[in-house]
Amino acid sequence: MSKESVAVVGIGQTKHVAARRDVSIAGLVREAARCALDDAELTWADIEAVVIGKAPDFFEGVMMPELYLADALGAVGKPLLRVHTAGSVGGSTALVAANLVASRVHGTVLTLAFEKQSESNAMWGLSLPIPFQQPLLAGAGGFFAPHVRAYMRRSGAPDTVGSLVAYKDRRNALKNPCAHLHEHDITLEKVQASPMLWDPIRYSETCPSSDGACAMVLTDRAGAARAPRPPAWMLGGAMRSEPTLFAGKDFVSPQAGKDCAADVYRQAGIADPRRDIDAVEMYVPFSWYEPMWLENLGFADEGEGWKLTEAGVTELDGDLPVNMSGGVLSANPIGASGMIRFAEAALQVRGQAGEHQVEGVRRVLGHAYGGGSQFFSMWLVGAQLPDS
Amino acid sequence: MTREIAVVAFAQTDHRRTSEELSEVEMLMPVLHDVLDQTGLKTADIGFTCSGSSDYLAGRAFSFTLALDGVGAWPPISESHVEMDGAWALYEAWTKLLTGDADTALVYSYGKSSPGSVRDVLTRQLDPYYVAPLWPDSIALAALQAQALIDEGATDEPALAAVATRNRAAAATNSHAQLRGSVPQGEYAVRPLRIGDCPPVGDGAAAVILAAGERARELCARPAWIRGIDHRIEAHGLGVRDLTDSPSARLAAEKAGAFDRPVDTAELHAPFTPQEVVLRRALRLDDSVRVNPSGGALAANPMMAAGLIRIGEAAAGIHRSESDRALAHATSGPCLQQNLIAVLEGDPR
């Protein structure tokens, strides 16, 4: 028995900001869910199950908040699943929801991911000291900066590449009304002059801390046939994990990321991602991760990813646009960031991305990662059903 | 037609009041080895891995990443995690196997309650604006449920004590259980609940292997086929719920096909005695059904694992040919807010 095809027929996001003091956690998720339902022209009654994801519960100080959110998510009397796979969780959550449709357990499901980081301090929430364990240093930047330095040394990339990524993503964000950062006066010089946080990562090359939620309505072929707007079809999806630390781990280009991408490409019949995939929404919390992931995902040979960035290939009008939405560098409600990548990929193939729409894209990759570069989730979406 | 999926192996720790000398990984590893050894599988043979745990119990963010070391996720594995009891990790794995993307799945969950006061920790699960600031603890909320049942005439204190006695007597033959045999009811914890009406606080882990179709028959002499599995949630506000009933458990049981034919065994995740009263009524379990031959959550209640253990115990009964059709139940949230039901069957003997 083959799998049921999965379509994205509704997408909703909040306007991501530093602090949504005007809404409760329930209000925040409700807003995104309502947007997605409106986009699909469906009501709460059409939703059979809800799959929610978020990063550590310490960020809001609520243990397993989905219990409290059952009412706001319209989940009372329905199945409600809560996923947590670190930073990749937004992507993983969408894939768990997609499996409910693919396995024919449900016809139409709502999936949602959120973070309300203003409720706490995310950096220190990630830095809780545990006896007898290696401390994670101060926040995620302290963990990832050495791996960026390793990439620079290994590839010989010039120091400026990171700032090019940040300058591009922050300009893309100006075309995305949902992005957190709208820096209208940004210049490359300002990025390069911003304070050094974790050498070589500067302040402007770092993701913000955001409040936000993202929701999608996923459905089967019958549901897609009733949809008012063009669906995005899931052509492939996969998750891969590896341990945080082990002898021989390649932090620059983790094997789990390569394996995850290979699985997605196999499902979707992608022989050459550089040729067959039109655009990418990838999880770039620190600027240098764009060239690093370009290599890990097979868009460039090892050591060559920075050349694509430097040549402008990943610009909005480039040959392989990356993070058309402004990416994680322009909005980072952590638990939602992966789902935003997945949703932005779907928006592109649906032709619904507004000002940051790339014309004529047929296949777009959504990518998320988390933990110590160890959890990966990805999906490839297309404008057409796989076998049509 | 749907793919047939079965529980083919189950393992658990000896649940204890404290395991302070062990990290979560050290607690989990013997269980993973045990469940893999039962099938002869290695980590690399497993198609999908899914776990359930809680950062709030561990006291650190991303606590499940360390457990992955115990799994030995190298080469990289297809893996996911729910911040829920392992029963829901099993549910996710079941959907994965249904898609045909994998033929086998390893499901595990674990929880250490010993480092903190779980009674207080669980208050952080409540509505953060209107309820959690009042710190109503888990025993107090269960006592509200007990009082509602008593007021309705559905039970009384001696009947609740009998539930506790029967479960712990059953646990006498369960070497993994924490409270076994004759346990005094003791003083009131929160009226009308006595200490004996409450679950033991302890640490533990459990693991299950799922397999599809012929693969299940290769790995297990008598697989416990999952005939149906479903889960439902209720409103969070206790004030809008009827605490004497469990419509979510009943609906999940209906969807899982539990009422199609009688079951011979039921493993109920009822940490407090009044919850067994609620569930027996909602699930229409009469005296012909063996309830909690393992001793249930009143005998061992490792957070995040106790629900998965119910499925594992029900499946193990089928593996041992002591049961032919069993119902397994898992719960989450205050006063049975969220409930999962699985119906397991063995091939005809």
C-alpha cells in the first residue's frame, strides 16, 4: 500500500517581534492557527488532530504547555501530540503531522509551532549548569562559534562571507511583513562594524530572540482538491539524529545532515539538488551556517559553499535563492523557526510569498537543525503532485 | 487495508524511589540492551526510534539529547522525540510504521522524579496565568477528583483503599514494581486521599520494540498486534470538566475498537485510586476483566514511562499467552486530562 500524498493548504504566521506583551501564550498560538485555517478556508471542526511543537519548556516556564493549550488549539475531544526535538522541532513537528496524513490515520490535521521567548531569557535557559557535564558555554553562540572557525580554516573562506549572508537576509526580511527585524537603514558596513559576540560571529550575524508562532493545515488529496488556493505537495521528508559529542564527529558538516538530505532527495527523485531544486529556506541562526549548510545539503562541493554566497547565487534574484523570508537571522521564535522554514518553502511553491516571492519556483527545500548540530529535519515541497 | 503492527518486545527498569547514583543515560542503557537482546536486533537494524521524556523532570533543556548517547545513534538514525509519556512516542512510531517508511521501531521513555518534589513540579503543567500561580499540587487535584466521585456516590474511602490493596497485591509477583504486597493506607495526604491512594514517587525507564507484518512474526513467537490505538484530550480547566467521568478515554477506546469485543486484561495508568474508578466506568470494564495484573501505577509510577509500561505489560501478557486481547491505557495532565488507549491481540492459540 502506497502512502497518501500530503498537501499544505493553509499557512499562518504571527508577526514575529521581541515581545508580544499583548497576548497570552494561548493567544499567540491561536492567532497563527486562525490564520492557517483562514488561508485554507476551513473551520476548527474540519481539523481531526493537532500536532504542536516547541523547544525547551523552560523558555516559557510551563511544563508540557500543550495541556494548557488544548482549548486554544481547538483540540478538545481530538488527538493532540507534542513534539520536542531541540531546534529542529518546528520541522519535525510538521513531519509528524504529515505522517498522520500519509498513513491515512487522519485526513486533515493542524500543525503548529511556537516560542514566546520574552517570557524568559533563552540564552541562559540553554545554559543550565548540570554537575559533571561539560557546560554549553554562554548560549548557543558559544557552542557554534568554534565550528564556524573550523569551517573558515578548512575552506579558506574570506572573513567577509558571514557579513554578506547577514546583509542579504536582513534585506530580504524587509520584504517579509512577518519578519521580526526590519532594519531599513542596514548597510554591509554596519553589519561588519557591529560588535563581536562570539568570534567570528558579530551581533548583526546573530539571530534575534523572538515571540512568534507558525501553523499549517496539512491534508490528503481529497482535501487538496477542495482547497481554495494552490496546495504545496510534500515530495519528500526525513529526520536524522546523531549524538552530541563523539570522537570523529564532524561539526562542520555532520553526517546526519547529509543522510537526511539524501533520504529526502531519494524520495523526491532529486539527482542533482543544485539543478533540480529552485530555492531553499534553511536554518541559519548564525550567518556562516549558510555556506556550511550549502555544502552539507549537496548544493556545493566541500569547501565551495562560500563561493555561492560570495557570487550572489543565494540572493533573492540569484540562481539559488536562500532564505527569501529573511530566515532565522531575521526572526527566531526558536521552537517555530523550523516550521517557518517549512512553511516559507510551501508559500514559495504556492506562489503566495508576496513581496519575497521568487517567480517560477517549482521545488523548494525546507531545512531545520538543532541540538549540537545533531538533529535534522527537512522536507521538499513542490507545486505539482509527485506522480502527475 | 492497513499494515499490521505489533509490540514484539518490552523491557523496564526495577523502579526505585531514587537512582541518584545513576544518570538518565545509565538508567536507560540496560533497558535498551534488554529490549534489543530479546529480538536479536542492533541499533543499526532499527528503522525508526522515538522517545518520550520531560525537561522539567531532568531540570535541563534538551535533556533527551543525552539519552541519545545511550541509544548509540551512530551511524545517524531516523529519530524523533515527544515531550510526553512514552505511550505517545509509541503512537508516533506506530504512524511511522503505517506509512511503510520503516518496518521496526524502538520506543523508549524515562523519568527521574527523585531530584525534585514531583508533586510541586507538576504544578508547572497548569494554566500559567490563572492556576499555576496558586501551586495546586497533583495530590490536591486528585483529591478534588476523589471527592467529586464520593459526592456522586460512585465510591467511598474503603472502596478506594480496596483499589490500592488489590493493585499492590498484584504487584507482589512483579519484581520491577516499587511498592509490592501489603502497604498500609496511612494518614491522609490530602483528604479524602490517604498516602496509600497515591502512587509511589520513583525513577524508571521502559522500552518497547514495534515491528510490522512478517517482521513481527520473525522477531516474536506471539506478537501483540496493535488492533487499534487512539488518544484524545479534554479541556484544561478543571472547572469545565466532569471529574467523575472520562469522555476522552471513552472516545479513544471507541476509536481504538476496544468496545468491539470484550478484553480479558486491562492495564490502566491510574496513579491515584479514584482514577481507576473513573476509568473502569468510562471503559466499561466489569469484574470479568483482569485489571492491572502488573500492579499498575499505584505500584510503580516513573513519570513519562508509566504509560508506556502499561502498553508493555499488556503486550508481555500476550507474549506469554496469559492474555489474548488486552486494553492498555496511558494518561497525562491533571485529573486524567489526556488519555490514550491501545487494543492489543495475540494470534489465536
